[in-house]
Amino acid sequence: MSDARAVEHQEHTGHPRRWIILTGLVFSLLVVVLDNTVLNVALKTMSEPKPKGLGASQSDLEWAINSYTLIFAGLLFTWGLLADRLGRKRILMLGMVLFGLSSLLTAYAQSPTELIAARAAMGFSGAAIMPSTLAIIANVFPRHEQPKAIGIWSGSVGLAIAIGPIVGGALLNSFWWGSVFLINVPITVIAFIVMLILLPESKNPNPGRLDPIGVLLEMAGLVIFVYGIIHAGDTGDWGAVSVWGSIGGGLLLLVGFVLWELHTSHPALDVRLFANRMFSAAVISVALTFFAMMGGMFFFSFYLQSVRGYTPLKSGVFMLPFAAAMVIFSPLSSNMVKRFGPRAVAVSGLLAIAIAMACYQFVTQSSAMWIYLLIAFFQGAAMANVMPPATTTVMAALPRQIAGVGSSVNNTVRQLGGALGVAVLGTILTTAYRSRMQPLVNAIPNSHLTAAQSHYVSGSIEATQQAVGVAVSQGNTRAAGLLQPANESFVHAMHVTTLTGAVIMVFAAIVVALWLPKKVTQAAGPVDAAAQAESVAA
């Protein structure tokens, strides 16, 4: 996605106001990353009944996350090509405007359906922001300043991860749930003004062709496949036609997508890249790392707020060790790669993530919170030692002239890994929780719940707690006896889910150990710094 002119003219003096331009580009990245981090602390609040929340079910919340990530991942390539063709400044500013407007829609959503649709709109506009930023950096900075500029730009990721939960928690302590999305508005306004005044326009003189058929096949297949997984947890019946039919239909569409991409001259996603086992191993490690991270963040938010009873602000503070470890250890991991090689570092990191997820068995309803904080810090440090070697390998596995394509593939697969983590681990959590709670819910005397109501109440800890509150207010004091079993059942479900995640991470480590060479050499010359950073940031 980087401008070819910035690569060819290494003696380019750079734009005179390039550092101020970088400020606007940092804001563009900050708003995209911040949006995902603040959402996690708002999940419990959104699940509560109106007017405090939206009454969203667990599957609604999974879709609130995945509608964003699936649309975002599916359109990255398309928006990048449009930016090359129509102008990067024009597309970037359009993306910022749309992101601000869709954030407003999300903040004032009146139902879970409106929330999911507005989040999809945010994913649509966020995908327009991401591809252009690094190309613009390469266009306005001379070659020798690009690494420093990219380091500042990508460093804002750690800042967003660190401050997002705390800012979101502070807003939820004083305002309604939608306030966490309103913080995007002033950021987009500032970035838009800076870009409008200072940003130079640039285009690719030889832009690629669009692949609308491939994009539609990819997005339809992913959405239907993920729907089947989430629907399985929602219904509790993996044998239902609507479940396996959706999963099977989604897989068929994805097979059709692969076949189309193999035969078209302008693929939206060049699947031929995955024939390179070194490239595939690195991408798999990235995808499954984000699988574990996004899935874990989804249910740990409920553990902190629903089981431990912490406020959104306090639960945001408890997410800091994970972010702090990533910020501390990410810059140091490059020395580890130089000394031991990317395979040893990546395999060690993946196994460390597996150990961290297995250690969550020690986190219970009443365990000391330093145990949780220590494990979260360890997991963040482990992740920090997977991403850099994986990124280095992705870039080195491909010739320099297609490094930008490789980094875009890496970014896309990372988003998909996160979406599948929320869907798969969320479904496992729901299934394990319901298996313990539904018999207890059905056994409540004088509950008068229909089968559908019983199914819903036993589907998540929030639904159980809300139903107990209603029953007690109506005089059924025996229902209060469900609160302690609900906490125990959630912790049990969390243990089942994290153990499953640990097994998946061990699988990832085995693949990397078998497919990734001990030492990695560049396929064809040095890699463009902007292209390499594209797969680390965002």
C-alpha cells in the first residue's frame, strides 16, 4: 500500500510539515484502536435492561464486536485499492467522517439490532482509514526518517490499549453506555481538520483492479459461518439445521471464494501466498494469538464486573497489566529474534500464551486478584514475543515488491482471528454455563418460566442475575439462591473456555515449530519499513 515514489527516491527531502501531518495520522489510528478497547468495559452495562443498558444478550454482544471486525477485515483490500485510485487523502478523510457519524449512531442505538448495524458501519468506515495512513507516511517522510515516524505511529497502539479501558470505565461511572463511543467524535474532528489543512494528496499511478465478487463471497461466507457458531451457543443445539446448515453454507461460500481468487487476475486476497509454509505459519500464529486475546477480553470483562462486582472503571484498571506488558516487551522482542531466531521466539511465545490460559484455572470467585493480574501480565508479555517474529517472517517470506500485500493479508487475518475468538470461545462459554445453570433455573419453585425464558435466563450470567432481581422484587425470594451457583457456573465455564484456548495455542506452536525455519532470510531484497509496520500496528 506504500507509495512507490517514496521507495524509489530515497533522497527525498520530505514534506515541510510532515511531523504535524503525522499527528493527524496518529489520531486516525488511535480512534480505530481505542474503539475496540473501550467496548470491552461497556459489555456488561449494555447487557443490562433499559434505560441503563440495551438488554443485549450474550450473542448480541458477540455480534456487536464481530460485525465490526468482519466488515473491517473484509474491506481492507478494497478500500486500499480505492485509495490508490481516487487519492489517499480523499479516502482517509471520507473514512474519518463516516467513522465519526457511525460512532454517533452507535452511541444512540436504541436496540441490540441497531447497535450491531451501527458497529458494522463503524467497521466499514474504519477499513477506509487503515490502508492509507502508512502510504501517506511513506509519501511525506524521507526514507531515513520513515522508521522513526512509523515507530511513533505504531506506538499509539499501545497507548490506545492502555488508556481505552480506563477512559471507558470513567465515562461509564458518570454517563450512559453510549458515551464510550462519543469519545471518537472529537478525535475524528481534530484529525479531519489537520488532514484537511496539511495533508498532501497522493495516488498510485498503477492502481490495482477491484474484485467485488471476491469481496462478496468472502464476507458472506465469514458472516454466515460465524453466525452458525454463535447461533449454536444461543440455541444450545449443535444438531439444529440452522446451526450446521449455516456453518456448512459459510464454509461452501469460503471454498467458492478460494476457487474464485485462484482463477481471477485481480484477487481481493491472494490465497496463493498461503502456499508458502513459512508465510502460512507466521499468519496462523498471528491469527490464533488474536483469537486468544479477543476471546479472553470478551469474557474477562464479565468476570471482573459480574462475578467480582467491580465498577467499569476498576475493571478497566485491572486490564492495564496486559497492555503494559505488551508496551514493555514488544520493543525488546527484536533482540530476542536476533539472538535465537524467529521460530524459537514465536514457539516460546505461543507456548507461554497456552500456559497463561491454563493458569486461569487458579482464578476463581474468591481468589486473590494479584493472581489474575500476574497471569494477565504474563500473557501480555507472551503476546509481545509472538507478534514481532511473526511480522518479520511474513515480510521476509515475500519479495519486496509485494510486501504491502503480505502485510495487508496479515492485518486481515488478525482481524478474522479476533472475530473467531469471540465467536468460538464465547459459544464455548455459553454452552458450559448453560449446561450447569439450566437444571437449576428449571428447579426454582413457582418460577413460572416458559421453556424459552428458562433457556434465555440460563444463557449468560447477566441474564441470570437480571432474572433473579425481577423474581425477588416480585416476592420469589428463593430465586436469590441462584446467584452463588451462577457465579460458580460462570467460573467453571471460564475454566473450560481458557483450557480450550490453551489447547488451540499449543496447536499453533506445533504448526510454527514444523513450518517456520530456524532462521529467516529475505525472499528478495530488503523490506519496505512502512509495509512491515502495517502488519504490526492497528
